[in-house]
Amino acid sequence: MEKYEKLEKVGEGTYGKVYKAQDRATGQLVALKKTRLEMDEEGIPPTALREISILRLLSQSLYVVRLLSVEQATKNGKPILYLVFEFLDTDLKKFVDAYRKGPNPRPLPTNVIKSFLYQLCKGVAHCHGHGVLHRDLKPQNLLVDKEKGILKIADLGLGRAFTVPMKSYTHEIVTLWYRAPEVLLGSTHYSTGVDIWSVGCIFAEMVRRQALFPGDSELQQLLHIFRLLGTPTDEQWPGVTDLRDWHEFPQWKPQILERQVPSLEPEGVDLLSKMLQYNPANRISAKAAMEHPYFDSLDKSQF
């Protein structure tokens, strides 16, 4: 790892520490992700190799953060794996916060929201097209190149070799604000819909500049969702009452979604409501979302 000079620790990813570093030879800035991987005597476990090859494949999309290389190092006699990614200087959470908290609080420009949402749908469609779910999409995982106006998906679900924990490596609670109701209700069979729900929450947050469902526990998270969208029923979402963590919840009637996103045009509200369907099978796909009339005014040729 002498090849890279670590400049600073920039965070804890879902799978371990993340450093901003510089390639000593070229001066290129990179993000080094140190993975906690149980190496066996044979070297890198095959599950991890498989996942890394998937990451390589996915990172061919402009809208997925690029995996540049994989490096092995040894620490205290134990092998460590570093994933080397392109470096981007900010993420969507910091980007939105700057509009909300900065010296000049103001809404995000509509064209920026549209462009970022379109790029997010494009990146998600690319992952889903290769059979990969992200499962933990949130503004902190979406990196932003402010100069070019590009948004890229990061922290892609290294699904089986490195499971997505409920608590992160440092016991920071993994945020639940973007978790789909089926995951919160303990469903073990989930599909591409889990990511679409998260995309809807992120869309609403760009418009509102604050989270749509800011729960601080799984139960509170569900109650936030039910209060806005109404308590789900078996008619609406077949099998919901059979999910592991279903209880007799208070019966709320659905509220008017527009009131939560008053500045959003009607087509945007329509797209948001299609992303926030209770029945995962009824949620719009990422690919179909890209064709939604909300994006008609966007110049798609730039993507």
C-alpha cells in the first residue's frame, strides 16, 4: 500500500474505514476503503472475489462510483483488503445541508433535483439490470461531483461476503429513514422495490431539504410512514399482516402527499407516489421512472 499516501479519514463506510488518499505516482486522489474481511488461508474468500467482480462490472456506469483497483496489505500479520475508488469531494447529504443550513438557505433548484433524481434512477436501473440490489441507499451514499453536476452511487451492497449490518462497524446506528416498510417489518424476501422506496425518500428530501420519515427506531420509522401513507391493509398489500414484525398498529388514514412536498410540480408528486407504494410489486421500476413525464423537461441527451 506504499503506492498511496493516506491524507485523512473521511468516514466509516458500512464495511469499514474510508480514507482520502493520493496515488504517489500520479497525484490522483482516491478513496481507500479498508474492508474487514475474514481472509482464509487460501487468500481472499471466493464470495468476496465474486462481489468484487460484480462491483467492477457495475462501476462501468458513470452513475456508480468507479472501482479503480483492489489492493492487499498486511497488518499485524493479518491480510487486509483495500478497495480503491475514485474520489469525490462531497455527498448528497452535505450538498442538501448547504442549501438548508448555509449562510443563504434556499430550495434546491428544480433542474438540479430533476438531474440528480434522473442520474440516481439511471444508476439504480444499471444495478438492477445486473441483478444487484443496493439495500442501503441514502444521501450519504450518493457522491456528488459539484463541478460536473454528476451524482454517483457508492457503498454498493457487497451483499453476501460482507452483510449489511443493522449497526455499523463503529456501532453508529445505521439510518432507518430510507428503509422500505417490508424490510422494517422483517421480510426476508425482498426485491428491487427496496431501493425504489429509498429513491422516493431521497427525492422527497431533495425537495423538502429535510427527511420525509425521520424515525429513530424501527417502530418509530414504521409509525412515521403509516401516519403519512395510512396504515397498510392486506387488500392494498397482500401478505403484509403475515410479515414477521407485523402487529396490530393504530389505524391511520392516508394524508395528502402534496402537503409534504408543496413546491413539487404535479408530475413530481405522481412519480413520488409511484415510488412510495406499499406493495413492493406495485412500485415503479427505476427504468420506468426514467420515462416518467416528470423528466420530460430534462435534456436527457447529456446523460
